[in-house]
Amino acid sequence: MRAFLVLLARNRLALAGGVVMSLVLLLVLLTPILPLADPDVTNTSNRFQPIFSDGALLGTDHLGRDLLSRLMWGTRLSLAVGFAAAIVAATLGAAIGIIAGFYGGRTDNIIMRGVDMLMAFPYILLALAIVAALGPGLFNALIAVAAVNVPFFARNIRGITVGIAHKEFVDAARLAGLSNTRIILSEILPNVIPVIVIAMSTTIGWMILETAGLSFLGLGSQPPQADLGSMLGEARSALITNPHTSIVPGMMILIIVMSINLLGDGVRDALDPRLKSGALSRPMATTKVDRKGAVPEPTGKGLLEVQGLETQFHVKDRVYRAVGGVDLHVEKGECLGIIGESGSGKSVTALSLMGLVASPPGVITGGAVHYDGEDLIGAPYRRLRDMRGRNVAYIFQDPLATLHPLYRVGDQLIEAIRSHRPIGKAEGQAKAVELLRAVRIPNAEKRVSDYPHEMSGGMRQRVGIAMALANDPDIIIADEPTTALDVTVQAQVLTILDDLRRSRGLAIVFITHDFGVVAQLCDRVAVMYAGRVVEEGSTKDILQAPRHPYTARLMACVPELGGGKRRLEAITGLPPAVDRLPEGCAFADRCLKVQTECRRGKIPLDWQGDRKVRCLYPEQGTREAAE
Ligand code: ADP
Ligand code: MG
């Protein structure tokens, strides 16, 4: 709730609308106790007094009634009717929409055709017809305005409900044995309430106008009772001779509708869940770069060289140091593993390379990423876009989320190629089949016209790899590509990647949390902890003799087939929160060998024999010896 108000207040126009609306509401609430003249007492000897005349601040109307008093009481009435109509319309409309959307099938059909029939009539005509049938009067006007707005709410809410009714959490509720009523109340309703509020906030202004319109025509409030519409209607005959009698209620309508609409737009923006995380701004095309220190010069090590990369998330006044100075490099045709617990900054590191971290809140605050000698951090968007997919391609964990559900996989492959070079239809199709063959999808000619949902998880991940291969990149960054797959499929996918690397000279940066996978695929491995590399060296050396206590503990967590009975050691405690990193070694709190020096200053990543380690008291000896 507080976050919502803060977000709302950040929108200046909405804030202004809110302030004006609150003032108006305060005034109309205080109307009964303000020292105002009776709004209905006529005094024909005193008619058409101008504004600022004695005893009548806003003048008098054609019957000598005090305009200020009539305005206040009239506004009170108009707002009350408008709000009541909005609440009635929203409640009824939402109920109809939820029932139609939730039950679907014939219920949906019957209800929605009825709604469509109502919608087929022009708005105001329908309202007029309803009032004509019920007879003039403010209450009947309220019914009419509410009725003509019900279809709008019903349509909106039905659409949202249809989307939610087939989500997994609703299925889960069904499996748990909840009744339909309970599911609607506890699962569906909370999800549509924001939409109802949004629809209401943007239509209340309309409803006040419609009520005023009916009153203007004499079908709403009846004399002598004043509402804004009837005041305008009565002033119509004196529009030229005494314009103030029209201007006073007219201005009020303008002020109310303007402020409600501004506020309503603000509420919609602030409540829209898609806008929540990124405040009110869209992510930029590339990650924001704000480098404070000097930019490191390339040393020419490797095809891709990362030096001192720092990526932070700036959320409100907090700074999350997700990546705090990472050095890596990968040679042509080499496979570099990045391993670490969840949250250690592996994905953010990988996404930073091509400027793919969402900004806001992401900011690259230091370091350099040299690709073939060219610094990619801060490179113009056009350059990065040109390189994404063509020089450096990504494979992500969940292939279903990366593939578009409505296009055939072949077309998606062709699209990936087309974003970098024009390609004809036949050639594209041939290339798509060739790519699917390269990732060993059996029966590629047929599978190329499958939709993603027709494939199994392993097949989809192969398509993901094929897509990464589409433009013959030099480097593939694979972010836990096998985590969602079972072990046998994982083994097949790893074999494919390994073969591709050898046959095409691909460099692979393979991110995982599984030492087994590293052992199978990677030449070198970098162990990450709390946004930093804590140990880096050849896979063989590290597997044989981990030096950093964290690496050693991480490896002790992996079970070995045929390794005999051995206690699997879970690492106790949690990694530090990246917005409150401790001084010294980030692993100190969980380390069994921690000393006082470990908690002081900055501990460097130094060469220790065959590898680099960020530890003052590294492990000695090999694993076999330790066991
Ligand atoms: P992993 O190693 O599991 O891939 P990530 O690179 O995804 O970890 O995340 C590294 C750290 O960055 C985590 O502590 C995470 O909480 C933080 N982080 C990631 N995205 C955001 C974000 N949008 N806002 C704030 N913190 C984030
Ligand atoms: Mg990750």
C-alpha cells in the first residue's frame, strides 16, 4: 500500500488530480455544517445577482437561489450518484465477468451474448431508454448509468478471468479440493481486483458526466433539487444574458472530471504489475553504464576478456552489488565453467557482457569486457545489437520461456537468422532443418514445423541451442541450460554442446551449479561466491585439489556413484545479502577455518601455484588425501 502511494505521488499530474479531488471531497463533506444559505429557497426579487455580490459569493440563479449553496449541494449529489453508479456497475460487471470467464463454455456464451446485445446500443440512447421506462428521477438515472456501464466491466473482467482460470495455481486449488466458490473468492478475485480498481478509476469521470447529462435533459434530479447537470440545464435559457449561472456548474464539472481522470490514470499506472518493478519507466535497450574508475586496457588474453566487471542494482536507496569485480577470459574453442550457489551473481555476470541486464535497476559501475580488443561496456546500442546472437549468443535455462508459443520452431529459427541478414524462404527453411540436424533432433524435416508445446523439454532445449547457433557465433553463453532437464537428457545435451565446440571451434561459457557437469564439459572453471570469483583454474586441478574452502565444501556436497558411504556435507548458513556485503572474505561467516584477518580489508584473487585463489588460508593437499 505504501509503495503504491509513493509510486502514485511520483506522477505529478496524478498527484495534482488527487489533491484537487481531495479538496472537492472535503468541501462537499463539510457542506452540511458550512454556513450556507438554503439551496432551494427562492427569492425572485433577487434573481441573477452577479458573482461576488453581497450575501451571494457566486451570485444567484433565475429564481434568486444562492448559487454557491446550490453548487455545493449539487456537487455532493452528483459525486454521490457517480460513485454509487460506478460501484454498482463494477460489482455487477465483475461478478458477471468472473462467472462467464471461470465457467466458460455455454455459461460464458449465453452471458456474453447478452452483454454484447447491451453493448450494441449506443450508450446514451440505452440510458435514455431505461430512464424512459423507469420514469425520470435521480435514482432511476443512477440505475440507467450503472446498467449501461455493466457490459464494459463484464467484458474487461471476463478477459482477465479467462487468462487466470487456466493457470497452474488454480489447478492446484482444484486438486486441493476447493469448491468453485472458494476458488473464485480466494484465487480469482484477488487477481482481478486491481483490474476492477483500474477500470473504475478510469470510468468514474464518465459516469459523473453521464449522470449530469441525464439531469441536464431533465431526466435525472427533479426541481428544486440541484445537481450539476440540472443546474446547467436550468441555466441554459440565460446562457447569453447571465453566463455565470452556466459557468459555475460547468467549471465544477470540468474540475471534477479532469482531476478524477488524472488520478485514475495515475492509479492505473501505479497498479499495473508490469510497471511495478521498473517504477514508471521502461527498461532501456542496453544496461546503463556509469563507470567511476579507469577503464582497464585489454591485455589480449582470450577472445573475450572480462576485467573487474561490477554490476549493481540500484533499487530506491539500496545498492545490491550483484557482481563485484569479476575477472574472466575465454579462449577460442575453450569451455569455461562458472559455478556457484544460486544468487552468487553468475547470471548477472553473463547478462552484463552484452548489456542485457535490465536498467533500471541494473547499472554497470566498473570494469571492461573486451571482445577481440573492443570494449563492449558502454558500446552503442546499434553495435551491441549487431553483435548479440552473431558474435555472442545465449542459451537460457527454460526453453519454453524463450520460444514463442504461437510460432513454429522453424519460423523462429529463420527469424533469428533474419535479424542479422536477409534470407530467402527456401534457403531459410533449409538452414532451419540443417540447424535442427546439428543439434541431433531426429526427423528434422518434420519437426521443423512443430510448435514448441509439441516438443519435450529436451527437444526444446535443443531448439534453444540451434537458435544460438543460427548465426554462427564465436561464443555461446549457456546459463544453466540443463537444470530443467532430467539426467539422461542433460547428458545428451552436454554431448551436443561438446561436439559443437570441437567441430565449430566455439567458445562456451557454461554456467551451472553442478560440479558433475563441469567435470564433463569444461576445460577451466571459475568458482563464484557473493558476486566475486573466489577460485579459478583448470578443471582437472580444481577437482583434484580445491584450494578455496568454499570450493572444497561445494564439492563435498556432490554425491558420487560408487564412491562408497560418505557423508554429504551441506554448507550451513546462507550467502551474505549483496546489499550488505561484509568486509574481508564474504565466505568468512560460513568457513570452518576463519581467522580474524579474514574479516579485514580486501582479499585479493592471487596466483597460488597452478591457479588463482581468493583466500588467506587455502586448503592444502588433494581430495583423496583428505578423505
Ligand atoms: P545466479 O548466480 O543464481 O545466477 P544472479 O546472477 O541471478 O544469481 O543474481 C545475483 C544477485 O543479484 C542475487 O543476490 C540477486 O538477488 C541479485 N539480483 C538479481 N536481479 C536483481 C534485481 N532486479 N534487483 C535487485 N537484485 C537483483
Ligand atoms: Mg542464474
